[in-house]
Amino acid sequence: MTTLKQEFVNAAKETPRMFFAPLIGAARAIAREFEVLGKKATKKAEMEGEYRIVVVNRSSMRRMRNAAKRVKHESAVRAQDTQEPQQTKC
């Protein structure tokens, strides 16, 4: 559970229910609206033949992040090598 959600649940347990009723109703309405929009977008994509599901797990994200760091480091080293003047013998 996210920290915000966990804090929200803890606060809701400690206070009267009438205080959180409008907030919970609003959160449920927002979630419902996102669900409807997601279904519409999925249906539209299926009709157009562009339906794709992309799932990125933590290890994939870690690999991509590390690859990006390597590329950034390598490009910085290359830039530094090109900036250094070459010494010639006199």
C-alpha cells in the first residue's frame, strides 16, 4: 500500500466517518471515471488495430536505468577525450 493511502486509511480509522465520506466518494468517482476512459481507449485501439500491452517490471526498469547511466558516462568520457588537446613532440 502506498504511504499516502496508508496514512489516509489510518486517519479515517481515527476520525468520524462523516468527515471522510465525501473524500472517499470523490476518490471512487475518479477511479470509476479512469476505468471508463481506459475501457474506451482500449476499445478504440482494438478497432484501429493498435492494441498493445506494455508491462515493465522492476528488473526491466533497473536494467534500463543502468543502461542509461552507462551511456551517459560513456558519452561524457568521449566528450572529455575530444576536448583534451593532443600533445605534440617538439
